[in-house]
Amino acid sequence: MAEDKKPTEQELSRRKFLTLVGQCAGWGGIAASLGGVGVGTLKYLVPNVLYEPSSIFKIGQPSDYGVGVDTRLMKERQVWVVRNERGIYVLVGICRHLGCTPNWFPDQQRFRCPCHGSIYDMQGNVRGGPAPRTLWRSGVSLDAVDGQIVVNFNQRQDPDPKGTAEGLVVEESSREVSPFFLKI
Ligand code: FES
């Protein structure tokens, strides 16, 4: 008859160790699953939204703008605010050729696009280069409460220009109309 052999101290410690390892693996798996569910839930609760600035925004009082082209909002809002003797309009700073950003050169009274050389005058007419249309003008209005100018960036005036010896031009009186011009 086989004699019952008591496990040695060493065997007992080895068994304890293996049991512990097994338990850890189990709990680890559960923790990993719960972690996955948690991350999924958080992603659901915090949707992947890109917050863009509003396309309708205020730009201050009409008295903040003197005669000429004001470039202060170009970087932040991609518009130039232009004042002439009759009022204010807002040009969109996007080249009508392939969408680059032109620069304003006050000494030449021209916008010049660095990409392919389109040239625009202060009214947005094309005075040179490949641009096929004049610069857009954005919708403008005055806020009834605080009197600030409100720009509607996505409301665009886009008239058909006439080909002339000076370039692609639009009759200015046809552009100085509501809601693209503030008579002030
Ligand atoms: S994008 Fe302005 S000239 Fe081509």
C-alpha cells in the first residue's frame, strides 16, 4: 500500500504561488474588460466634435474703422474691413483662383496673392493674374442693440465680372447694396 506522502514546505509555497498567479490573471482580465467598456463609454459621452469659430460675428462699431482697408481681423477672421466715402463693406480674404490668402499692399492699393500672382484692387476687382472672379464680400448688418457691425462670413456676394482692359470688373454701385454694404 502506497504511503500518503505529505507535501513538503517547498511544494506548498509553489502551489500557493501558482494559485496566486492564476487569480491575478483572472482579475487582470476582468479589469482590462471593464477598462475597455469605460473608455468606450467616455468616448460616447464626449463626442469627437471639432469646435470652429462661428461664421456670424461682431467686429465693433463703425467708428472703429477709418477710410481704407483695415487688416486687423485678417488673421483671426479672414476678412478685410473696407470703408469708402459712402460706407463699409467686408472682403473675404480668400483668393478666387485656388484659395490662397492674398496680402494687402497699402502703397500699391492692391491685394496680391503669393501663390500664382493674382492681383485685386480695393473693391475686390481682378487686376491681374489667373483669378477668374472678384473677391467675395460678406454679409454685413448693424446689431439693433449695441450698434456693432455683424459679419455673416458665409453669406457671399459673388457677381459676374465684366472683362475689361483693366481686368475683371464689377460696377461698384451694383455691389454697394444690402446686405453687403452698410451706408454710413
Ligand atoms: S491661389 Fe491666388 S493666384 Fe492662385
